[in-house]
Amino acid sequence: MAFNGNEGDWITPAIAQTMTASFRQKFPNEKQGAFLGIDKINDILAQTDCKGLRVYFARNTAGEMTIVMVGADSREADMTSMILDVAQPCPPFCGSL
């Protein structure tokens, strides 16, 4: 299968809240999420043949849960010329989900 840029499905806020609450219940001491800015995300998406974003769960040098984000091309390969981390963690930078 090749990526075409239309992968993923929309879900309702209620489903999202159920999913995130389940995660928080199972992993109460982990980070709940992360924020990355639109400018950096747009830089990744602007790469030639980038079809979307791949997000990896990771641990930073302090041992805290974080994410690493890269573009993925139509062949499903990571585009490693731009790798994004140093996200603003939740908590304390949380939203409503």
C-alpha cells in the first residue's frame, strides 16, 4: 500500500475523550500529550512528496514520554531530513481532551 495523503479517520469529541481518558487511567504518571507549532509542521509537510506526518512515541533524555514527528512519503518511508521534537508537554500545556 502507498500513502496517498488521505489516511486516518475523523472521530467525535466524545470518542476522543473516551480514548484519552482511558490512556490517562492506564498511565497516570505519563505525559498526556504534546503541542507542536504550525510553522514547524508546515515545514515538514512542504517537503517534496510528503503525504503526511508519522508520529513516534519516545522518551527524551530525562526519561519523559514525548513524541518524535517526521514526514512520510508516498512509499511510506520516513523523511528524515526534518525531525521534530522538543514539544510543549501536557501537562502543563493541556487542552480539553
